Amino acid sequence: MTHHFLHRVFQENNFSKEELSNIVSQFRQVHFKKHDFLLREGSIENQYWFIETGFARSYVLDWEGNDITTHFFCVGDVVIDWSSFFLRNPTREHIQALADCTCWQIDFEKFQQLFHSIRSFREQGRSTLVGSYFALKNRSVSMIADDAKSRYLQLLQEKPEIIQHASLKHIATYLGITDTSLSRIRKELLKPST
């Protein structure tokens, strides 16, 4: 089993060889098939994953039972419900593979041990959490302040592989628009400018 991917994930920080070896040894490689669930609504998130290959999404069911995408995860992303993982609350989201995925997984207890014993791991974890918060905040503001076309273009810039892995419906619900509106935006973008 290769840990090259994890060495790349953690290389940006100043880990000693011993620390890096300890961190990497706590993760195990897991595989999910397309449509497999990494997490189901009502359970407590007990895993922290990095995606090495594949694509996934999180979604919730609204009050009418509609499936609404809340996030997309691609290569290099941390796949997690932060609130459920850290606060030990049942999640309201599902996380599902949209393509076959290879992930590196660490459970809550091992994560906590590393978090409290290796300062650089703690700093990287905090940095990842803060980055996730800012991304969520920016998305909330964008949903109010930006038009649908701008939000779609931003999503394509951040996660270009979304076109290959996510359905029009998943993308539309993530953007807060109808499939028809998204189809119209995509057609507009394909028209040659005159």
C-alpha cells in the first residue's frame, strides 16, 4: 500500500520524519463504489477522509423530500461533516460517491490523538477547518449577492471535473436554481460571442 498521496497532503507543513510517519500510519486506504454512502443522515460522523481519486457530494432532503446538494468533494479534498465530527451530533446530511473513490481514512479517536500530540497536525487541521468556514461563508454571500450564471462559473473554476461527475440536477440544486435555468445558462455560455 502506498502512502505517497498522504505524504503530499502533509508535506507543506514542518513535520519531522517521525511525526509524518506517525500521522501516515494512522490512516487506512478505503474504496467506495459509485453511489456508495460515506455517511448517512442521522449517524454521527466518525471518519475524516481525504479523496485520492474520485468525486463525491453531500446533500440533504428538504421539508418536501427534495434532494438538495450542499457540497461537492474532489481529489485532495477533506470529506467530512465538520459539525457532526467535532460536536458528535447526528448529521443531517448524506455523503455519497458520484464516482468510484479511493480515500484515506482516519477515525475520530486517532484524529484526536494526533490533534493533541502533534502541533503541526493541529495547525493543519485548524487551517483546513478555517478554510472550510470561509468557503461556506463565501458561498452563503454568493447565493444572495451573485446571479446564477456567476455562481455557475465560479463552481466550474473551483471544481472543473464537476461536469464529468455530477448530474445537471445535482449542480442546479447546489446553485439554488432549476434544471431549466441551468440548461439556459449553459446554452448561453456555449454561444459564440459576437
